[in-house]
Amino acid sequence: MVRKMSWLLCGVLGIALLLAGCENAQKEATETAISAAQTAINAAQTEAAKYVPDQLQAAQTALQSAKDALAKGDYQAALPAAQDAATKAKDLAAAAAAKKEEWTNAWAGLSASMPKSLDQVKAKLDSYSHGTHMPKGLDKAKLADAKTQYDQLKQTWADASAAATQGNLADAMKKAAGAKDLLAKLMEVLGIKS
């Protein structure tokens, strides 16, 4: 009987050690995954914040979920959350690079076409101001309004150009989109075909 109890005790002790070892292994794997995800997010954070802030937020949220689950000792939830955060972090760099390239190309096109269009508008405004026959529907009051819009357009474009020069393509593109819309309306009022 003592021998049987001894084997039973050894078996229980062995199972307890095995479970403790498994728990430590899960904890270490989870901590490693969280650390890797944090490193990946930190590496991509600057560019991601500029170009894909929503994806950065999703990666940070997944990472926080993993940290919270780890703090509670819930390794079953923490490890998958950490792996999800790592995957999202890995995707951040690629998504930010793609968006940056997209905006860089769009900006290059705008910076080539916008100054030419602004020159066209300025030439029309000058010619109408000097007595050239104005198109139907354009009178002196509307011409004065068009000049005010042109000044606003020039300022908006200057602000967009300054933002692009400073490397803030997100702000530059946002301002350029507003300038592009205003330019299209102004060209229509002045009878300029694009």
C-alpha cells in the first residue's frame, strides 16, 4: 500500500511539474511574441502614423489586448493576441510604404499641373480686368469674387507645397485636394477648359 501511495504521489508530482513547466513555456512564448510585436510596431510607428494611422491603431490595440491577457495570466488569449499584433505590425511597414509612394506620385502630378493651371486662371483674370469681353454669366461682382477665390487658391496651394516640402504628404494632399476642387470651380466660372 505504501508502495502504491508512493507511485501515486510521484505521478501527481510529475503531472504538477509538467503543468508548471508548460505554463512557464507558454508565458515565455507569450512574452517573446509581445516583445517582438512591440519592437515591430516601434520600428514602423513614425511612418505608419503619417500614412496609415488607422492600421497603427489596430496593431497597438491588438498589442494592448495581449499585454492585458498576459497580466491576467490568460496565456490562451495572450499568445494569439500577441501573434495578431505582430502580424499587424509587420503589415504596417508595407502599408505605410505603399501609401507614401501613392501620395508621392500623386503629389508629383499635382505639383506639375497646378502651377500651370494657376497661371491660366491668373491670365484670364488679368485679361477680364483689362476690358476683355467676359463670358456669359460673369459680371464685375463675380469677377471680384473670382479674384478673391484665386487669392485663396494661391494661399492653399502655397500651404500644401510647404507641407510637402516639410515631408508631411498627408497634410499636403489634403490641402491640395481642396485646392484642386476650388481650381476646377474657378476655371469653370472663368470659362477655361481643362
